[in-house]
Amino acid sequence: MRGLLYAALGLTALASVPTGSAQTGDILLKAINTPGVAYSVYGAGQTNKPLKADVVGGRALQVVVTATGGNVWDVGASSPIAKPITRGDRIVVAFWARAPKLAGDATASIPFAGVAMAATPYTPIVTGSAAVGREWKLQQVTGVAASDAAAGAAMVSLHLGGAKAVFEFGPIFVLDLGKGG
């Protein structure tokens, strides 16, 4: 399944999927977000800018964490989820990321990478983490939805405030594979 996901997301990352005309078996039919470089970045301890990049789709968002706060969520990135989520469904969050200023095999931690409600108290729905290296890699967080979320009520959340680092984020995809996924 992971290999299929990598291939599908790598080859069709920014492909437009018109309603009603997609081919049978297209993994992007299971997307519950609008795949692309669609992040909102927050927190006083960061700067960010779009850039051209050698990642699927050719575009990325660079986030420089310049200062850490008392909490890892003091600096972060989020991306909206347009469609509803049903408790018990298997959810996959996949996003291209790298931390290009790292030396050797070092990694920069994203201690929370997952799906949460988009309003306080930001209740987690699917939780995970990511270790980002200096080369582009498709990061993947998979889990079973802990609760329902209405259309537009959930978001992907990436907590970046754990340490000073330079991150670059390419396209992000959120897939709902249903109960049997």
C-alpha cells in the first residue's frame, strides 16, 4: 500500500481531477483536501516564503523557525481539510518535506504531524510525528480517525516550534480510505 501511495502521489501530485471524469482506481479520488502547497504558517518565531523547488509540482514553502517558545505548537503550519471525516475511517496525511540546512544524516523533528479540529480546543483526530532529513521525502502519517469532523472543520497541523530549523514543504495530500482502508 505504501509503495502504491508513493507512486500515486509522486506521479499525480498536482494533477487536476475534474469532477466526474477521473479514472477508476485514482487514489486522488480519496483526497479530502485540495492537494498542493496549501499551508498557513503561524507563530512569532518564524519567517516563511514560497519558492521554486526540485520537488513534485516545482513549488514549496520555506519555513525558518527562528525562535522556540514554551510549546512546540507556538510555531506551526496548517492546511485545511474541505471534506468531512468519519470516526473509524483510515486517514493518510502525506506531505513532501525536507530540512536542507541539516548536516549529514541529522533530522529535524516535527513532534506533531496529524489531523486536528480547526477550532479550539484543537482536538486531535489522527496523530503522528515526522523526522525530516535534508533531502526531499514523502512523509506519511496514517491512523484511524478518533472522531467525526464536519466538512471544513478539520485541518492538518504540523508543530514546528521544537527547535530552530529551516523546513521546506512541498505538496500535501490527505486521503480518507474509509473503514476498510
